Amino acid sequence: MGRQRSLADLSYTLVIGTLALLALLIIVVPVVIVLTTSFTEGRSLKFPPTGFSLQWYAELFDPVKSRQIHRAVYNSLEVAAWSTALGVLLGSMAALGLARSRHKLARVGDSFFMSPLVLPGLTFGLAALMYFTLIGLRPSLNLIIAGHMIVTVPFILRTTTASISQLDPALNDSSQSLGASWFYTLRRVTLPLIAPGIFAGAFLAFMASIDNVPVSLFLSTARTDMLPIRMWGMMESTLDPRIAAVSGVLIAASFLLMLIMEWTVGLTRRMRD
């Protein structure tokens, strides 16, 4: 009996280990290929690279040669910053109102806020374009911010709700019993305790906005060029090696920000909760 159990445990460990290794390879290998390609000497994307050079990183940071890329980066950062800030405000308020409510409408509201994650991205982007056009609004940076905010609010709502669920209700009751107003309790007790969840959601929302293609594709114009759309266009037309250099910078920045968030607010734990 013990031998059969040991054989079963060994088989389970072997299968899970193989699947974990396969998943790791699927995630890591493309990143390694992109990073390696970004140091190529060739004038087009090719793997394996023909030689080692930093020329494409130098051209990427050149304000003249990469002016269009820089403009797309500035637009993407502006949209990500504004959509994250507005998303934090809306998502935090929604989480505070829905987290501990037992009313059926609270569950309906939670499903409503989480629905952008269920809908296919292209479907939402097309629907947003049709809706804004129907009410007489033309594609602009403000509309991209609104579209990104709708898509990124669920990240903030989920992590903030998880933080609120772990908050002891007695803390708020004690504050109010001592004469504190609801706003003072919110500002001095509730918000400081759930701040790590809000920051974790804000980080996820910011990264999702930077990488968003469907909404940017339908709501952007020539003047509101976004970084993913610019990279896509360069990929289709010239296979410019600067695409790999941009990807390398994004990978390094994302990894650094993820380490900072993990160290400050425990990002992995917030996502797991």
C-alpha cells in the first residue's frame, strides 16, 4: 500500500513538475529571444543575431532618429497615468461600497465593474468606438484615457476588495464610537490599511494600460499614436530592430517595477488574495 502511494506521489510530482517546466519555458524563452535580438548588428529583426551591438538602443534614445517612438511613449505614459489615477478613484470607491454589502445589487454591481475583463478586447474597443461616434465624440487622447480606465478599473477593484475583506470591522466601529466622523475614519483608519491593495491594483492597471492594444487601436489617431500601435506598425512595415530594443526596455522596466511593488506592498500576495 505504501509502495503504491509512493508511486502515485512520484507520478504526481513528475507530471506537475513537467507542466511547470513547460509553462516556465513558454514564458521565459520568448523574453530571452527578444532580449537577445535587441543586441543584433543586423538591420532587421533576425534570430539568432548576427553579432553583438548596442547601436539600436543608442538609436532608440536618440531624440531625432526615434522622434515618433518618443511621442508614442509620451502618449502611452500620459494615458496610463491618467487612466490609473481615475481608475484608483473609481475602483476604490466602488470597492468601499461593494466589499461588505450583502445586498443582491452589490453582486450585480461587482459583476458590472468586472465585465471588461470578460469581454474580448477587440469587441470592447470596437463597441467603444461606435458608442463615442454615436454621441458625437471623435477619437482623441481623452477618449483613449476613458477607454483604458474602464478596462483597468477591475484590477484596482479586485485588489482593493481583497484588502477590505481582511480589514477588521471593529477598527472602524471603535473609531466611530470614539466620536470620529465617517470621513475621518475613512481618511485615518480605512485608507491607510487598504493602501497596499490600492497600490497593487494601480500597478497592475498601469501596466495593463501601457500594453493595451484593442482600445488604443480603435480610439487613436495619427496625432495620438500609442506605443503598442507604433510597434505594431514598425513590425508590419520594416522589421526595425528598435522594436526589440523597445521591448527590452519595457521588460527591464516592468521587472524593476515588479520587484519594487513586491518589496513595498507584497504584490504576489495581493494578487493571490
